[in-house]
Amino acid sequence: MNCVFLFLLIRLFVATEERALAARFDVKAYPAIFHLTQSREVRKYDGRRSLEDLRYFVDSGWREQAKLPLWSSPFGPIGRAKGGAIWLGTSAFRLHALLLEQGYSPAAALFICGGLGLVLIMLLVFLLATCGGESEHEHSG
């Protein structure tokens, strides 16, 4: 006897609370419905919101939807960059609020957050320059 197991994970989130995730998935309207595979293929559901249509999409209709191309996929470089930028921004706001709660003045909290931001930017530039420098040496030799 052949058994088929269906594992369905439904992830609900509030886009105003999880802005980085909403940015990666390019959520512009609610509800936004996506089908993701383990191999990170993403398909966006654009059909009607009836129970029958949703059930069909979950069961097998997702196969009929075109996969999102890499450049517009949440797992592609643009999706990851958008999510990362939003995450960094919200993290900076949270750090600023935490510093204010700890008794730092608004100016000191801003200075600390700005300093950390500059360090992160310099580290990113250094890493990009280092990676680019190695590949140039490999090609010239």
C-alpha cells in the first residue's frame, strides 16, 4: 500500500510588525498568499479567495502558477537586500529605544547607533573590497 503524506505549513504574519519579511515578499495587498517549496521556489497566488479556489491551489493548483524569477524572489539577491535593509533599520530604532530606556540622552543614543552603523558599513566595504581583490589577483596571474 502506497501512502502519501502531505505536510502543509501555513505561516501567517502581520506585515506592519514583520516589515522585513513583507519587504522580501513584496507584499502590497492583503491577504498575500505564496507557495514555497523546500528548494526555495516561490509562487504567488493571484486567484479568487473562495474556499474552493484556495483549496485547489494548496492541493495541486500551485503547480500551474509560474515560479517567481530569481530577481523578484524573496530568496534572490534583491529580496534579501530589501529584507536586510528593513531589518537593520528597525533594529537601529529598537536599539535607540533601548538606550533611551537605559537612561542615555537622545543625542548619545543617536551617536551610538550612528557609530555602529558606520562600523557596519566599513566592515561591508572591507569585505567587498577583500573579495573583489582576491578574484582580480587570480585572473591576473
